[in-house]
Amino acid sequence: MPNTTATIRIACKAGALCRSLSVPRRHLANLHSCAIRNRNPAVCQAAGARPQQNSVPSSPLTRHATGRTAGPPRAARLIAMASGGRKQAPGGAWASPISSELIVSQSIGLSSPVIASDGRMYWLEGRPTEGGRQVLVSRSPDGKVVDVLPGVDSGFNARTRVHEYGGGESCVADGAIYYSNFKDQRVYKQAVQGNGAFSPPEPLTGADTQHRFADAVVDKKFDRLVAVREDHSGEGEAVNTVSAIDLKTGESVVLAGGRDFYAAPRLSADGSKMAWVCWDHPNMPWDDTELWVGEVQSDGTLANTRKVAGGPGESVVQPLWSGNTLSFVSDRTDWWNIYTETADGKIEPLVNLEAEFAPPAWMFGGRSYQPLPGGAFLTAFSAPSTAGMTLAVIDPADGVVHELKTPYASYGALSVKEVGGRLLVATTGGSPLKPSEVALLEVADVAALKASCPDDWQTLQRSSKAQVEAAFLSQPQSIAFPTTGSATAYMNYYPPASGDHELPNGDAPPLLVKIHGGPTAAASSSFNLGIQFWTSRGYAVADVNYGGSTGYGRKYRKRLAGNWGVVDVDDCCAAATHLAEQGRADPKKLCITGGSAGGYTTLACLAFRKVFSAGASHYGVADLQLLAAETHKFESRYLDGLIGAWPADKAVYKERSPINALDKFDSPVAFFQGDEDKVVPPNQATVCYEALKGKGLPTALVMFAGEQHGFRQGPNIRRALDGELYFYGKTLPDGGFPVSMPEGLEAPEIVNL
């Protein structure tokens, strides 16, 4: 139940803002951790943060309204304002330029960049202003950018419902792009025409098959697509297979079946072999999976199949062929590292690092490493010892990790292609102060790639065109903190940040503890206007990576095994109390929020602990029994590993379900829910709301029509964000803080105020 995907580290990674500025100690309190905002190493040390020396170049979000790049003059102005020029106001009540309208109207989602053999690039844009649909976009080699899909009125939306979370919606070959359309789940084809535009969508698969497809690759030898198929035509649970779709008839036939789940079918360069990943209930793809290979016969079927890697205690993901040599990512040594199968069948590590070379496979289509000419690999990985992510070239011949100099600290899917004697690299990249963008690097060869510098990267599309002054942007600090059982957990702490306001002398800020979804996922330190919305209004934010989060190896991930609702709750409460004890948060104004699995932890903290003053659940799980009994196939046995075997351990499910402990709630709670949610049925929010309403607690329920698991429509995203702030302003102790809804947005109806 992610809400989201990726890794956390220290975010003092950057900038020229204070390189030549000496900040007196007497200003540290008013600046709310100058180390975090100004990134001067000496000041970072004085503030107790760990600075990073790497730089993050300026972006549109770190420039002034005049267009000048932020630098020492701006930093000097920050000092002047902090020492008396800013208005004092309670946290939560600060005026901010980061509005929900700005976030929605000037922000889009970016993912899945891929370079075709002709040099044309494709990527996906999630557009809140178009009902949240995903649009395939194409850029020609001469730089012309066009939408592949027809206009918003057509209803076309490139998104698959296999596993319900999507990913792997499209694939490209020979001037054509194939994709799943969300509304009917049929596979469509569009081809590049002579004028650079694309032909109208042509349906490939049938209208009434009840088949869904994802993670496809083009098999030129047999003129077909090879993809994961999810068949909903029968009774009971959907049937997953690896299937082939005939490009002439649209008919599909099974190539590999019999297992509960399949992912990542991949063909060798000559088409003679196919690799795929499979697993069975109750495992998830980050638990126990297997990598198999089969030989493609003259009739297109598979024979001589064999298991290459995986099994109990090992998660294998992202198989990839470099020519006819197979590589994959495995956590067999506790960390997701890259391995290669040699010609004699041995499995050799590319490198042994305490680092993660892949995220959890919630979605299809992961590409966190790619082969390079000459046998090396380009890879993006994260490590607890390093701020952000690292993009590097690794040569298996010597195992040397050559870190690239880029303007980014986080990376999405990678794509590499040789075109016209040049080497092209594409990704989505971002940093704590730089919004994610589709980026392209063009170099002569691998040697030039290693020698590349940040200025060599081209920005093709930005996820946000918002212009926000640097003073209103909070940069996170990674904090390790003690938790139950002498364990250590982690969080990203964002202090309040404003060029116009400061807290009254001696006041600590209200705190919003954010709980990531999953729960097998991680908080990210990448730029997030949704977090800056809060910090620019005087809130501190703690984005917690509780035990069970990814990015710290399999053992840390397994802290949550059998302990969901215990370890995560303990860690999130410990994060809040740790910050309160340090004076970084007001102990009377500790708020907690989360979506999906994060919503469950939010409700569990409010039900079973007495730490938080208020909370908000966004499509959160309240009834674990109902989730186990009614959720979709992909997650239908997820809770076996997190809670216990279902229904044998039904008593544990009941005990840990907040819906069965509504009498224990004593803090205000707001619920934001989509009425078409298939992952967390909306009646869970309704039951909780009615119970708290009957108990006399301040509560609110906002039900969004037409929304599923996660909000994609611009007006609903706005109302959820502003509505949560409004709820806290009206319900926190000591009168909360002055708050109102933006014009045109309906305020949540809060009962029992």
C-alpha cells in the first residue's frame, strides 16, 4: 500500500548559498537550524547536523522573483530578517507562497523515461489538471515535444491495473508505442507519422477479454508482445501468467504459468532466451521470489526452463540482459546488489556494497541499472552512509564504483541507448531543493560519461514550474533516533522555513509526523512541495523511516515481520517524543498523518498511544480483518508476513485494528477517502468517523467521488491538503491557530467542535 516510493539520507547536500558566509551562533535559534537552510559546513556542525560537500545547482525554485540565482546576498538578507525583520506568528498561521493551487496547477508527475533506437524519447506525465490521467509524451531527436495520447476529452489514460499499482504501462519499438489504457485495460498501438505526430490509437487486444497487461517487451522475431497478463475472466482470484500478444490478431497465449505472480519478462538480445521473476502467496516481491530462464523454441513456446536464483530468504528483482548475459538484483547478502550469471552458470556479484540497487517492486518496469557498451553498468543506488542516491558506472572487470557528478540526488528509471555514434542517458532526477525533472545526457562514450559534469545534463521537462524564494524552502536533516528495544530508527526532519515569519521567542513549532505508505517503502528526501506547504506555514515535519522501511537492508526491512502495528507505532511515537525533548517540536501540538498503510499507522498511534494531539488518515486502513478478506490479489496475503497467517491469527488482526479500539481514541481525527477505492474500502473510514462522532470527538470525513486509492484529481488534492491544515487549526489545544480555507474550496465539516 505505497503512497508513495524510494530512499532517505542527510539532505545537507548542497549549495553555494553560504559558501562564503559566516553565521554567528546568536542567530541559530531564530534561523531554526541554519545548517539545514544555508548548508554552511561549519554552521551545520554547530547545529548538530552532518554537512555534505556536494553541490546542488540552482533551479527555478531557488531563484528570486528577479531571476537571479540565490547566493550570499540572499543569505545575508536571511540573517537580517531573522534578527528582527520577520513577523512573529504561531506555527500553522504563517502566510505562504506555496499554496495548494500552486502545487496542483504547476506540478505534474514524471516517470518512465525511455530512449528508442531512433533517438526519440518517451516519458509519462501525471497531470492533476486533466483528472489525474497519465499522458505519454514524445520528444523527437530535433527537440520537438508532443503528446502521444489524444486530448483529455478522449478519455485515454496510459495506466495498467495489473496489481492495481501500475508501472510498465508501455513499451516502444520501431517507431511505435504500445500501452495499456486505464478505462478499458485494452492494449493500444500508436505509430510515429511522417510529420512527427502520432497515428490515432489502434486497439490491439479484444474488448471483452477481461485481460490486463503490464511490463511488456517487443519480440520482433515472432512479431508479438511478451507481457505479464492478469486474467479476470474466471471465478475467484485473477490468474497471472507471462503471455504473448500477437501484433496482428491481438490474441494472447500463455508462455509461463502456474505461479501466483509474475514480473519482468525479458528477452535476450538474440531472442533465444527469456527470463522472468515469479513468486507465490503469501510472499511479496521483496520477500521470497525466483528468477527463471527458458529457451524460446521455433514455435515461440518455452522449453528447458530452469531456476537461476532466488527462493526462501531471497528477493530477486529486475532481470536484465546485456547481449545474452543475464544480470539481476538480489538481497542474498542482506542488501539488494547486482549479480551476473557467468557462461559456466556461476553467480557473481558486480560489487558488494551495503547499498540498495533497487527499490521494493510495488510497480512494474523498474530500471535502476542499465548495461553500457563494453560490459560496464550505469546504476543508481542508495546507501545509509551517503546523502541521497548515487549515480555511478561500475565495471565488472575491476568492481570500481565511479560516481558521476550530476545535479541530482535522486533518480528514477534509467535508460541508455547508443544512437548515431553517441551515448544517450535519460532519467528522472531531483534533489532536496530541485524538483524532479526528465533529464538527458549526451556524450561520446563511456569514458566521456565518467568525465561528465552537472552542466552537461539537459532538462527536458520539469515536474514543477512553481517559482518559490529560497527562504521559504526547508531542507531536511537526517536524524537517527533511539526507539523501543534499544533499536535505532530514522527520519527526515524539516524545520519551519519562511522569509516573512518566525515563531514567537521561545516557542517550538507544531510538528507533523508523516508516515509513508507501503509499509514496505521509504520516506524520500527529494524535493516535495507537499512538505514545503507545511514548513512554509510554520510547521516542522518529520518524515519517518520506521523499522520495516526499505533502504537499510533486508534485516531492517524484516523488523516489521509479524509486528505491523507495533514496531511502526513505537518508532513513530519515538520520533515525535525525541523531537519534543530536543525542543524541535511543541509537545502539545504533535500531529500525525499518513496515507494507505501510513494511514493505518496513523490510526494505530492515535488508538493505542497517547502521544499525538490530532491526526489525519488519507485512505488509511482501519480494519485489518477486512483488508485481509477483501483486498485485491497482489496484497491479499501481504498481511501474513506483517501480522500473521490469516485466518489462523484472526485474534491478532482484531487486536491491532484501530476500528476495534475506537473507544480508545481521545484526539481529533480527520478522514479523507476516495469512494471507488478497491484497496481500502471506503466503509472503513465511514465506520470510524461515525464512531468518533458518536463519542463526541472532533472529527471530519471528506469523501471524494470518483477517486480510488490515492487522489489524482487536482481539486481533491487541494481540498485534502488545505482541509487537513484547516482541521488542525480548529482542533489543536490552546485554540489551535488562525486558519481559513482558500476561496472556492469547501471546508471540511468538523463535528463536535
